[in-house]
Amino acid sequence: MRLRKKISLLGILWLSFLLSACMENGDHQTNNMHQIDLSEYPDTRKGEVVDRYFDMPIADPYRWLEDDMSSETGAWVMAQNAVTFGYLNKIPYRENIKKRIETLWDYEKVGAPFKEGAYTYFYKNSGLQNQYVVYRFAGNGEPEVFLDPNTFNEEGTTSLSTLSFSQDGSLAAYSISEAGSDWRKIIIIDAETKQSLEDPVVDVKFSGIAWNGQDGFFYSSYDKPEGSELSAKTDQHKLYYHKLGTAQQKDPVIFGGTPEQKRRYVGGDVTEDGRYLVISGAVSTSGNDLYVKDLRIPNAPLVTILDDTSSETYVINNVGTKLYIVTDRDAPNQRMVTVDVANPKPEKWKDFIAETEHVLSASTGGGYFFIEYMVDAVSKVYQYDYQGNQLREITLPGMGSASTISGKRKDTKLYYSFTNYNTPPTIFELDTQENTSAVFKASGAKFSSDDYISSQHFYTSEDGVEIPMMITHKKGLVLDGKNPTILYGYGGFNISLMPSFSIANAFWLEQGGVYAVPNLRGGGEYGKQWHDAGTQLNKQNVFDDFIAAAEYLVDTNYTSRDYLAINGRSNGGLLVGAVMTQRPDLMGVALPGVGVMDMLRYHTFTAGAGWAYDYGTSEQNLEMFEYLKGYSPVHNVKQGVAYPATMVTTGDHDDRVVPAHSFKFAAELQAKQSGHNPTLIRIETNAGHGAGTPASKVIQQYADKFSFTFFNMGFKELPVTVEK
């Protein structure tokens, strides 16, 4: 849960007039064009399943929708999509929105270059390509295509996930995802000829690719589950080693697979000098144990660094036997420590960069450390040497997010990007010898940042805690309570929402829309304590923070209920589902995407049991069961309540948050909704949780989301005219 110019618009000078006129058309008391008759929804059979939790009976009438392999579920999906797309097809400006997003999307996008062996590689998308293409060049030569995922299949639904090179750059291994699934195949090629060397390594999941010289690589996976591979529980992650030229069936298990080493998430990495294998194991998405193995010594034992999972700890680099470690052990905002591999237990750790009031993250490149601090959820970056001396601050263009500055120790030029909600990503080149930083590649986005403003606001949540929120909109916005507004949130899994640009959201801003993103508890913006304040029996804090953000936007006249949409995906989909069932009066539109909606059963699917650090489980104890039941979206849809216009979205190949969550929530809404606000579900076929979705599908998804939102805010036409 854990997938980071100029507007050429006819009539843009008439924005104020058009916006005012369209807002008047959006009066929900007189405009019923968005209504839908409940009889239009497909019949959803109610079963007789009843579970017992602590002697309490809990009905689960739509349990049959969990069977993603049944023909009945397949027919239900088709019937729901027929209603949803029939509704969307009636929105008069839907096609215009899609074309405008395509126009905004259609510019060359280039990633930061990186060196492997004799070549420099980079990712590029010419504009509307479904997947990014990997190019390379040698010296000052012309770039050539190295890997083009657009050729993997005609629909563009097979994506490139991970690309990893052997230590000398002569070999490469890359993983692919088909139809958005988390299950992967690893393909091994000769990097010079680009020819495949052997059969793919298959059935790989939640894995990196860590080379051991040129001999082979480490990877992670689960045993293939019985039944549906898209929904069956996977609970025992293992680290394997694949030696080139041998059959995958002979790959030995390096870690995991025994009762004493049972882990839901296991990862292996190799230090840059190739000397050490570093293994981390975790029973949930928070906290890990840590081990190291000397690869130069045959059959060397695993040396334990940490034997408990109470902290987030990882090795960032080494110099000889000296390890550099980043940890939140005894440091909720993280610190960097050093220790000798001969005795690496915590009592031997020495502070290298001490904890501060701001959350630390670290990277390496060019013989330096780059330390990023989150200061109220925006980036501050500093350069350190290997003696722990702070050399300088990397000057950033403004308030926003800097990508990780990283590279090999011998690199003299490193690259990073900077972005925020109204600034498309710009790539900078950092010269570590000259100590200079300059623009390497400016964005070609057709978006004029100077016409927009993104500012940080602080508001007070239910319990008095101050929460930061970034609000982005066109300059000169009139605070009259009638601005179409999207409030986006996540609030979980220690994930920090840093300012970032979205070309699709550029369309929303063009239309005079407001885009607001609060940094809710449960995230990592203020360290471990901030995360823990939004987990398990504290989860309601996250929903209260989001509700308070909505109330702030209304109280300050950015918007009002009729013009407010709430949006979130995955854990953010849960956020939307919980808030719309607790406060259906607060928003006009709800957009829960790929959400965790059944909190009593989430842990029974795929790797869901690993989310228990954040959620707890219904089997844990009576208190936890009652707490989960109290906010679980599926269990809190009430008969006769007028819920906002809702479009649930999911993918039929989502094997992270299985689509049954969304299926059951949509069925409950359709059965119990009072009034005529639509409660639709849009089910993307041959798509998963989101990563690797082809651009053509992403553009259509955004077009449908924005169309549905504007339509249900009462807009008969768009606030700003776009070319037809």
C-alpha cells in the first residue's frame, strides 16, 4: 500500500464571467440533471452469510462478490459498468475534458539520467505513449532505445516495474507487471545486445532485484496461493537467490520460510561495493529486523543487526566494515548512526547525524550524503561528507518537494527534480566537484505556473491539533463559497504527502478549481509519533483531521458543500468511505478509489494481514473489533440516508486492495441510498491498484472523474470553455 506553459485556451479572459454564470447553473436546489433512479442499478443478490465476532453476529450479504473467479461476479461487473458508462456518456462535456487532458498530457517527459557500465540511461515519454521508454547513449553518441514497454503488448497494459544492472553494467534484469497485478516476471538480458539469456523468473511479488556481481541476483516472493492468485492470502515472504544458468526451481531460500523467520515482507539489497547482502524482514508495513551477510566469504553466517521489528531501520551505505544506518529507534524523527559489522548491535551504534525536530531521510552519491528534512511537509536538503560535516544547503526554487539525490560513489554529476502543486517537475544537475546546481531539463508542460498560487494553511482538528494543508488555485480567486474544490487525502502507513505536480490536476486548476491537500495524522510528515497518532485505536483522528479540513475550506469561503468533492485512493479510499458515511452532509461528491472498505475482513486477502500495524484486526480483541466495526465503510452505510453523489473506482486485477472491497461498498450504497444522487462504481478491466496503468486509461479515468464531479456540482457546461 505502500504504487513520487502557457495556457492556450480560447476565451480564458472571460474566466470570471463564465465561472460566475456556471456556478449559478450549479444550484442544487433547482438542478436535478444529475439524478438517477434506483431502479436503474443492477440487481445485487443478497446472500445469507453471517459471521460471529466475539459472539456478535455480523451479516455479510455480499460475500459472494469476493469470488473474483465466479461467472456471477463477472456478470455483476459488466452490469455495473454498463450503468456507470451509460451515465457518464450522457455528460455533455466528457469528451471535451478528455481531449483537453490529452492536450495537456502531450509533451515530452524525460527522467533524470543514470550511469550503468559504459552507458548513460534515461526514461522518456514522447507525450501520449502508454508507458515510458528506456533510452541509452555512450559518450556523446546519439540515444538509442534500450527497452520499450509499449511493445510488450498492444493494449499497453504490460508495464516495466524494476530495472537493475549487474555491478559492471554488462547484464540487466527487469521485472514486468501484466494487467496491473503485483505478481511479476523477471527477464534477464545481455545489456549490450539486449538479448534474453534464459527463461524468465516467474511468480515474483513485492521484490527488488539485487545483483551479486555478475553471477546472479536476490529477489523476493511468496508461494503461489491456492485458489485465486488475485485475492487469496499470501502470508510468508521469502528471499531467494537466482544463479544465472540454473533453473528457478533450484533457487535456494536465503531468508524466511521457517517458523522462526516467518515474515510477510522480506527484502534483500547488496551494498554498492558488492561486499554485503543486507536483509530486512517485517511482519507488517511498519518496523523491521535487520541482518547482514559477507558475500566474499562462502557460507558466511547471517549477522544480526536488529532482532526485533519495533523500529524502521536500514543500511544506507558502508565504507569497508563500517556501516551507515538510518533508524527511528530511540529517535522518532530518525537519525543516522554508524557501527562496525563485527558487532553491529544497537548498543554499539554511534550517532553520525543526530535526530532533530524535523523528519530525516538520507541518500548517497558522489561520495557524499544528502540529508532531506521535512519542514511542515516541504523539503530542505543538505550535503554532508563522510566525516559527518554539513557542507551546504542545496538551494531549492521554492516551497515544494525535491526528489532523492543519489548516484554511485564515483559519480561527479548527480540529478534531482523539484516540483510542487503548481510547478511541473524540473530536473537539476548537481556538480559535486564544482559545488554548483543548475537546471538540466525544464518541463515542457503546457502550464503557466505564474497564473497559479499554492499556499500552506494551518487549521485545527477536533482535538485541538494543528494540521497543515496546501491549497492551490488560480490567482485572483474570489472566496465566494462557489469554487469547485477537490479535497485529497491519505493519512496512513507513514506515507508523507509532499507537494507534487499532476498534469491531470492542471486541467482542474484551469477550470478555476481549488485543489487542497492536508497532511493528516497517520502519515509520516512529523515522524513516528504523527504516524502512530493515526493508527489502530487512534484511526478516527485521521477522519477527524479530514473533516476539519473540509470545514476549514467551507468556513473560509473557498467552497461550500455543493461544490466540494473528497477524493482518495487505497488507504485514502478508506478515508473517503469513512468520512462520507460519518458526515454525508459535508460534501457534494465523493470519489473513493481502490479503497479498503471492509475493515472486518481486509486481513484475509492477499498481503492484507501486513496492514495490521495501522489498522489492527477484527480478531485481535473485542475493543479492536468494535472500533473497526464503528468506522468500516461497508458496515456503516445506513438505510434512508442521503449520501453524496459517489463514484467508486477499482480495478478487476487489483491484488493489493482486492476489488471486493469496492464491490461490497457500492452494493451497500445502491441498496440504501435515499434520494437520487448517483452511487456508481467504475471498474477498470485489465488494471490493478494503479502502478503501470497505461496513459490512455489514466487519461480516461481522470476525464470520467472530473466529468462526474462537475456534473454533480450542477455544471451544465464547463467553467472555462475548452476546444471541442
